[in-house]
Amino acid sequence: MTADRFRIVRRNQIVDSGLPPAVQGIIYLTLGMFTAMAAWGAAAGLGMTVLLNPTTQLLVYSGGQYWPQVVHQGEWWRCITYMFSHGGLIHLGFNMFVLYQVGPMLERELGWKAFLFLYIFTGLTGTLAGLFWHPGTPVVGASGAIFGLFGFAIALYHRIGDSLAEARRNFLLQWAFYALIFGFVVGADNAGHVGGLVGGGILGFLIPTGHRMMSRLQPAFSILGWLSLTAIVLAHLSLIGSWFLR
């Protein structure tokens, strides 16, 4: 991945102003999950409060991460569905706004398959950090995966080191700072933030920066991307199935 490739991508961004497919799909699925949660809450008689402050029980029911049920009841899918569940409109709006701001730039660099793998992988490292930090606390939100994007891109652009890469690194550092402050203000899952950031940073330091090596890795990224997409679909089908089996 050379400096020339970064310049080509920058020019393409002027023409391609729409959302790339992975970011678009993540946003749509997340909005759909929130709508489903709100509908379940309204049907349960919780009224409009679910839009700003859904109950813990509703969050878990709607796919939130809860490690006791993962470990003791085999609900593995929570490790993925929690990334697409959110604890209210403010939580949802901020995370999706940040993803909208930083995700397209990175997806256009990597391609949708590598980007989707990165998003799911760092979401998993985020929730694994939560397992060791607070295993009995229910968790929802995309912020672990979003911090993973921050960690990956900051590490990668820092290694590339040309003027455009440094500008992008500084742009992402700024957004990471905003997200961190927001997390402290609302009492977000800081374990997930750290876990995602570290997972993304490790990948960002390991991935080759040369165009030739990146081309050789494309088949592997293609497989990982399709596996990630399959995992998302199976996880949400498992969640839906759990609603009818209880």
C-alpha cells in the first residue's frame, strides 16, 4: 500500500461520494436492530422510554452481550449481535455518525471484505476485554469495533508516514479523542474501547504497507470477509430464533 495508492484513493473519493457497501450495510443493520428493539419495547408496554433509555432486560433480549448466557447457555451469537445493538438514540446516533465519518475512507483503502473482517475482529477483541474486565455486565454498542478502526488506521497511517497518511492519522486521532470523551461522559464500556483499540492497533502494525504484499493478501482477506459476513447473518438468525424458542 504505497503513497501513490493513497493519492489515487483520494481522487476517487471526490467522484465516489456514496457510502461504500460494508459501511452502508452496517448502518442499515444497526438501524434495523434498533427499530426492532423499540418495537419490542413498545409491545411490552414500555412506551417511548425505550428510545432514550431501554431497560437492561430489553437490551439483552435484543442481542446485547451478556457473557453468562454466552458461557452457560451457548449463545455465541451475542459476541456479534451486541455490535449492532444500542442503548438509546443518543448512543446509536453518535456511533453511527462516527462510523459515517471515518468508515468510508478506510473501506475504500481496504475493500469491503477486509474492512468487514476488521470491524468484526475488533468488535470481538473488544468484547473479550469485557469478559476479563466485567464478565457479568451487559454490553451493547458498536464503539469497540469503531475504536478498532481507529487503532488499525492510526497504526497503519503512522507507519506509512507520508504527508497524506499523517493527515489521515491526525484526523482519526481527533475522532478517537472525541469518542473517548463521549464514552466517559455517558459511562460507556471502556473495556470494549481498549480491547477494540488494541486489537485494531495490532493488525495495523502487522499488515504490510507495500502494494505487492497487499495484493498477495487479497485472497485471504476475501475469505475472511465472506466468513465475517456469514457470521453476521448466522448470528442474527440465531438471535431471531432465540425469540421463538423461549
